[in-house]
Amino acid sequence: DNFSTAKTPPLLPAEVRDIARYAGVTFEGTVGGEYLVEYSTELEPDTWLPLETVVPTESPFLFVDRDSPNHSRRFYRIVVPEPPAG
């Protein structure tokens, strides 16, 4: 992957959703653009972990964390990946 999390990336406004037993995040972005969904188990973490790269087919776009029932809690953020160096 061509993502770097060393610097604070640009964040997008997002809204957390509870879809049945799955957690999800709705965000507005560029259709066809690439975004990185990150998560943490703490509200104010020292680090965020990459979860999945998504390419919205519409905006607003709903990302569903299908693994969320296996975790007691997760916090999400959507970031714009940094372009590859060079």
C-alpha cells in the first residue's frame, strides 16, 4: 500500500452509524476517490490502525465494518491517503 500514517492526514467529517449489529461510518467524498478507514479502540488514541481502503460509488458513502460484531468497541476516522512519494 502507498499509505503513510506518520503525519496527521487530512480528515473528513464523518457520522457513525449503527446498522443492525454492524457499525458503519457515513462520509462525503469524491466519487471514485480513494479513502482510508482507520480505527482505534480508544477515543483519543496515540495511533490509528488501518482498516480498509474504500472507493465511494456515491456521496455520501456508507462504509460498513463487517467485523465490528467481533469487537466490543471501535472508533473510526476517514483519511485522505497521501500520494506516493516521488
